[in-house]
Amino acid sequence: MSSEPQAKRTKMSALDQLKQFSTVVADTGDFEAMKSYKPTDATTNPSLILSAAGMEQYQHILDKAIKYGKECGGTIEEQLGEILDMLSVLFGCEILKIIPGRVSVEVDARLSFDKDAMMAKAIKLITMFAEYGVKKERILIKLASTWEGIQAAKELEKKHGIQCNLTLLFSLYQAIACAEANVTLISPFVGRILDWYVEHTKITYEAKDDPGVLSVMRVFNYYKKFGYKTQVMGASFRNTGEIRELAGCDLLTISPKLLQELANSEQPLKKALDAKTAAQYDIEKISLNEAQFRWHLNEDQMATDKLSDGIRKFAADTRKLESLIKAMLAKK
């Protein structure tokens, strides 16, 4: 009798095994992928929306957003702003029809150093979602992990009850500032950290020695040691080995390609991160003010490089999306 359950367990896919230890989030704007892999949450960003906007099956969403923007009136630039906001809301609403949890919606990366502008945009997006009957509890507002982004999130959480997901996070010091600000969620970028180290060291890393994996482990253990409520969502994975090494992380956001690999694998997957174990580690607590945050970030070349690079890339994709919409406006 005892061997039968064991046999059944070995036939469970790696993805189903992972779901026992971590909340799985779909890192995609593709609705069909979400239906296939049944994640709890989903996340979007300008790159994902740009990709989806070019697909025929999502043309009706783009058309609806453009119609809304034109009806708002104003200059072309003002219409573009309204269209982009509505695109985020419409994609978010469609995603929430598929998943049981929350969707992360990104604030324009070009606002990453303007606290007040980020807060205003976040409040506007939440208001727009409410007009479609979506409660704010199902939305995570994504902000870049700049000092200004973290302070915007702090006020949004405390004064407005708006949950935030701090993205483009590459260092422990960014993570500590987020936890001290009581933000809901952080998204450390595993793969982008690996990319930087591979480029600068020319070393091929095994998953257990992957600098991105080790960075997330350090953040997870620090949070659990000191009882922070902020959750850790590993993001930007390059391979399933990284994911396996972080099984047990609060959440993991995974691309369709890697979700497929995990779904097709029956290789046993073990819990790698554990809050109870982390609580026993001998870790020194760090406190940060703005000057200390900026200094430590400046001292970390990788984190500084990847934060600025990430903001530039998201901003570039937003501009590409704007160009696509402008071309459509010109035809109509």
C-alpha cells in the first residue's frame, strides 16, 4: 500500500510539485498560456503588452482602448496617455477572468524618479479598474525599485490601501528598503542578475551557484529571519534549474516556455527555501535611510547597471507601443 502513493507522486509534473511550495505566477500577456498552466497570479509589463498588442487575437482590446482615448479628446499625446492606461486596465481585466488571484499592472517606467507622478498614476489605474468592477485587492501596482518608487509604494500602501509590487530589484538593499516600507511584494530579477555576471566574468554558472539564485535566497532568508510581511517573488528566469533552486520562495513568476518545460517534466522537485529554517540563521539586521540606500546601490555596479538598464528597456517598449498606436490613429 505504501508504494502506491509514492508511485503517484513521481508521476506528478514538476510544475504541480512546484505549486505545492510556491505560488506560481504567469509572466506573460498571453491569455491562452494562462489557461493552459493555471497560475494563481499573473504579471504584465510594457514588453509583454507590446508583444500581445501585435497579435491578431488581441486586436479588439487595442481597438477598444484607442476608441476610449479618442473619446477623451485633447492632444495626440494626451490621447496616447489615456490609451496606454486603458490598455493596461483592459488586459488586466481579461487576465482576471482567467486567474483566481491578482494581476500586476506596471506604472510607466518613465515616471520611475517622480514619486508624486507614480502615486497619481497608480491611483488613476485603480480607479479605472473599479469602474470595471475590479476591486483593488486583485491588483498589484508595479513600480521600479528606485528610492522614489519605494517611497511612492509606502504611501500608496499606507494611505490608500493599494498593494504594490516593486520590480527591477537586484540588491539586498533595495529589498530591505521595500520591506521597511511595508510593500506587499518584491520581484527580484534572477535571470538579469545572471546575465550581468556571465557578461562580466565569462563564467558558466550551475543553478546552485547562479548569482541571481543566491541573491534571491539572501533576500528570502533576510525577510524570514526578521519577520517581514513583504513577499518575495522570484522573476526573470533563464532556465528551470534556477526555478528548482528557489522552490519554496513565496511566489515565482515564470514564462510560458519554462512553464511548459516544468509541466513536461516528472523529475522530483524539492522545497529549497524554508521560512522556519531561515529564521534560525545568524543574520545581521540592516537599517537604511535615503543616503545609505543610494550609497549602497551605487557601490553595487551590477544592481546599478541593471536597474537603469531595466528602466530604459521598459521605457523603450512603451515608446514602441505609442508608435504602434499613433500609426493606428493615423489610419482611423
